[in-house]
Amino acid sequence: MAVGLALTSVAPAAPSVLATTGMVADLVDRIGGECIQTEALMGPGIDPHLYRAAASDVQAFQSASLIAYNGLGLEGQLDSVLRRFGERRPTLAVAEAAAAAGPVDLIQTDGDGAPDPHVWMDAALWSQAITPTVEALRQAVPDCTAGLRERASALRGQLSALDAWMRASIASIPAGQRVLLTAHDAFGYYGRAYDIEVRGIQGISTTAEASVADIQANARLIAERELPALFVESTINPRTVDAVVAAARERGAEVVIGDTLYGDALGESGTLADSLPGLLIHNTAAITRELGGERAPLPAALSDWRAPLRARHGGE
């Protein structure tokens, strides 16, 4: 009897999706599930406004079945690279697709006329990106259409519940103290959606520098409104916030730097903020507590984040 070689059947690898930021990767991965392999170009603590593409990034772009990015200028110097790849490879500009899907609109800034790119801060607006993401993924994995739509429906329900929870929690903050003062202006959509006044010491992009006048104006705001806290984001050097705190205390104001917020990047793996829903839950819990409110109980649709929320912020 002839003895032949045993042949092992190897399943083909799932198509790869390269996402620029953690927020975009989270959206793509929650919808794509096991049908795709998702990789985030920028990890925790990486500022997308300042990110520079390396040679290895270009190679990753070339091998990806789909490139997903935020758009609206968030990726800064990487933006021109993304546009060039978009001419010859499947790409999805998530924030731009969300805006095109309507009905929630983009915020137009007062600077160079470019829209505010921090779309993920409004759960309802971010949810508008779900359908375009499903359509982009269907092109890469057409056999997974049913699964894509099922996971998209689940995510849509979670973001709807999250939107209502954030609204209720922020509403508990005393009206006079409902001011979110942060290192840079990443929370415009958050403020508009959840009815809280937002001030950023720096501008929309972290490439901007705060002037002495900016520091003094924010110190005066803290003293006049008797704000108990201001915040710094995980990707931002805290020196400007420290300067505002010092200037406010010179005016006799008692103010502290609250829990670190996550603006332009997710948190480390295994933390509450390592997903987009978790990021928004963490931020809202911190803002609500530090400004004198009381967060609402998490709804059943967000039960996956209850234990991490208790571990990070206590209570329920």
C-alpha cells in the first residue's frame, strides 16, 4: 500500500481591517466580529493630531482589505496619506460617513472652517456611522452579511441606551457647575448632546498652544463660577492645566484636577475606557462626580460595563 502525505486543511485568514484610532477600531470590530481581523494603528495614549506615519504603517495600509479612519482632519499629518490610499484601496472615513447619514450634524468650528472631528463624543451621532460601516464591511466579507447586521443592531441598541444614560447623569449636576473645562477642545459634541457648557484651554487640535491670556481667562472662569474641578485628557501634557489651577488658586479659588478623561484615544486594555462605550461611561462618571452630580444606574443594555464601572468609580 502506498503511503501518502497527510494533507491538513488550513482555513483562510479573515480579511484584515486597519483602523487609525482605537475608537474607529472599536466600532469596526464590534460590527465585524469574527469575520474580520481588526488592528488599530494608534494605541492608548497616542495623540492622532500629532501622529506621523512610519514606513511600517504604509506597508500595513497596503496589505489591509479595508482602511477605516476618522477623517475630518483628526489624523493630522496622516490625512494626506489616507487620502492617497483612498484613491486605490477600499477606505471608510467613519466620522464623515456618520455626518452624511444624518440627521445629527457636524459642529463647524470658528477657526479654519473645518468641522470638529471628535464625533465619537456624541453617542447618537457616532451611531450614525454604523450603517456605513456595515456596508463597507459587506464588501470585504459578503458571506458575513447576516452577522454584520445582527451585531450592528446590538451596537445600535447599546449606543441608544448609553446616550440616554449620559444625558440623565449630566443633568444631575447643579446648573451653575455644569461647565466642563478641559485641556483641549475635544468635547464640543459632548457638550451639545448632553447639555453641558464646554471650555477648552487649547483649541480643537493639540497643535495649538494656550497663551497667558487663555490661562488667565480660564482661571477667572473657575473663580467666578466656583467650579470645583477641571480635567486633563490622557493624551495631553498636563502643564497647561497645572498653570490654570495655579492661576485660579491665586484668585482664591478651590479647584482640583479631576480624574483623567479620555478624549482622542482609548484607555489601556483591561480598563473601563478600553472601548468606546467604556470611554464614554468613564468620562461621564468622572465628570458627574467631580462637578457635584450623581450618575444614573447603568441600564441593562450596558451590563457588560457595570463591573468595570464599579471597580473604577465605585457604587452603581
